[in-house]
Amino acid sequence: MEAVERFLKENGITEVESTLADMTGNARGKFYPPRKFLAENGGRIPESILVQTVTGDWADNHYDIVDASDRDMVLRPDPNTLRLVPWADEPTAQVINDCYTSEGQLHPLSSRTVLRRILELFERDGLQPVIAPEMEFYLIERNLDPDYEIKPAVGRSGRQETARRSYSIDAANEFNPFIDTLYSYCEAQNLDVDTLIHESGAAQMEINFLHGDPLNLADQVFFFKRTLREAAMKHGIYATFMAKPMQNEPGSAMHIHQSLVDVQTGKNIFANEDGTFSESFYHYLGGLQKYIPNALSFFAPNVNSYRRFAPEIAAPINMKWGIDNRTTGLRIPEAVPAATRIENRFPGSDSNPYLAIAASLACGYLGLKGKIQPTKPTYDAAAEDGDTVELARTLEEGLRLLEQCPELQELMGSDFVEAFIGVKRAEYETFHKVISSWEREHLLLNV
């Protein structure tokens, strides 16, 4: 805790946000005065918050996966995650904790633990995964009544976008004051954000992160989501990572670029010396193709997530792969051998970054171990008109496919998978009770 204490003193911190990611990936935790935080060294918090749904309810199997007495778990702050909170009114720090059981073991229901668990598998084989996330999001008008449809935010001109403006500099500059605040906040937190572009949706943006260690990048995405929402609210608008917030606009994804480095040689094992793809590359890719359908609920964890997967909205609908082919779910960017990588385009921006990264690496790991061969690459459009979606179309179906895959359950942790399925199935059942406006419009007097 010496490094933590030094950071708090040097920055004149008056409050500490002691955080952890819940099942959804949102921040839970406590606020501490610095002296109290140092004395408790992370403190304790009920383990039940790890199995709470996005609506604040509990899974039906709640007491099968956590102690009925609602016992505490022990938090231990990771000094590497210590950062300022640039939007706070007073000097405030934030830190991410690892969760432990009272017996001193990493808590199996923590999503950060799940990612650590997967990374240990690669470490045993002398491999270091390298990832780079790309985060898409929408800037929208403040939405105070959920019965009203979401509208794109209005920029400096006072006009809403009405046409596709992919990569438009002027369209992005409409939100330049917000972007300046966002970059300022990211710099204050040492977030490794790279380029920002305007995506194809109305007031839809994408920001890329520099490649690096998966746990560090998952932490950064966790911080970035909070940062983006705060920067937007400072300018009187909302920012959303909802996978499909508007009916006639494309969805938002969290593309994950991934490669593997041999720790001893420092070389990317996806490429041979002559620049061709290695056997490890093909096996890893084969694992992604085989197991992503079973892992889809980690990439599409909410009822809204599945609205992305439709042929007409430029999202992956099958397991094809291609070289520099953005119509496929698994894209191989053209690159020098050292940068050879696979881009997983299935995760939505609404996914928990720890779980999405862990699941993607787990699928590839299973391919390496099973020496799974992929299909041949696709050079044309991966989804033609009339193609059917080969993926789960609902959260309930995605969870059933996860239940049918013991290999993934073993890698992610059987206790965690049981908890995840319980939480997400409870969310699905809550959603299923809601009668939509479509049903009232088309069925009320016509059936």
C-alpha cells in the first residue's frame, strides 16, 4: 500500500472511490476518506452484488451460488489501477479491487478473476496474449422518459445528422467540445486511447486503444465507459454503449484484436518467419469459429444485444473469416508479421470487457489445444441478401448454448458460469414480461 499512500498524498486526495466490476461491467464499491481507505486496505463488501441483475433483482438460483447469510468478500486494491477522477469536484482517486473469499482465494464470481484465470492458462504455456479493443458508442439526446425513442445528440450546428457520415471529420467536429473534454479526462487517467473516428451511425463514434496486456486493457475499458458518460453529461448529452439503441441505425460493437507472443522469444506466434500464417494462427482461429456460438452470451450479454445480429445492419451473422474483410465476424487485418492478429467483431459495446476478452481468449485457447482447423477464408461479402443468421437470436438461446459447452464452462469456471446464466436468465425473464408497443400496434385488434 506504500505506492497507494504516496499517490494519495502527492495528489492531495480527499476521497477514494474503491471499485470493482459487477456482472454487467459497471462500477460497484464504496467511497472512503483516504485515511480510512489505507487503514482498511480495500475493505469488505457483500459478495451478493456480483450476482445482482441489471434491474437490481436477483437470480432464482441466488442462494445456490452465494451464501444465504449474504457474507462479505475481501477487497484488495490493485495499485496499477490507481487513477485520478478528473470530473470530480474535489481531488478524488479511483482504484479497482480484486475480490477474495474469506479463505483468501480469488473470488470465483468476480469477472476480473475470470480473466485472470484465462490468462494463467496462457502463462503456463509460455504465451502472452496481446489485445487491442475498439469501442463504438452513440452520443444521444438526454432521454428522461424511457417510453420515448432515443434520438441522436445535436452538435454545434444545432442540426441532427440525417445521412451516413462514416469517417467524416466535419461530422465528428460537430461534437468537438465534448471530444476535447473526453481526451482531457482520458489523459488525466493515463488511458491509452488512440484514434477517434465518426462511425456510420448518426452521432456514432469509435475510439481505439493501443494494444497491450489484456487485464490492463480490460481495466482501461472499465474506466473509459465511466469517463465517456461523465464527459457527455458535462456537455448536456448522454453517451451510450447500448448495443442497438436506435431502430434504423447500426449497432455498437467492441471489436477485440488479439495475438499471442512467445514469452521467451518475444515473437508473435501467429506468423511464420516468411510472413505466412502459422499453424498456431489457424488453430486459434479454428477455436474461435467453433466456440464463439457457445460463448455468444458473453459477447451479447443483454436482451438488446441480439438486435445487432441481422443481415441488413452490417453486423456479423455467421462464423466466416476473411483477410481485411469487414463483412466477416473474424477479420484478419493486413499487417507485418509482428502485428499479425485476429479481430473478433462479435462482442457488443455493452459487454463486460473482462468477460468478453476472457471468453475470446478462451475460445482461441481451446482451438490451440484441440488443434482445430478453420474453414477456408471468405473473400466476398460474408452475408448476402437472404442469408439466415447462424447465431443465437435471443439471450435465452445464447445461454442454452453456453450450458451445452462443458469445455467453456471448465475454462471460465463452473461456479461463475452457473452464476452468469442465473443472472442473465433472470434478466431475460424480467424483460419477457414487458409488452412492447409493436405488440399493441399489430396484435391488439388484428389477432
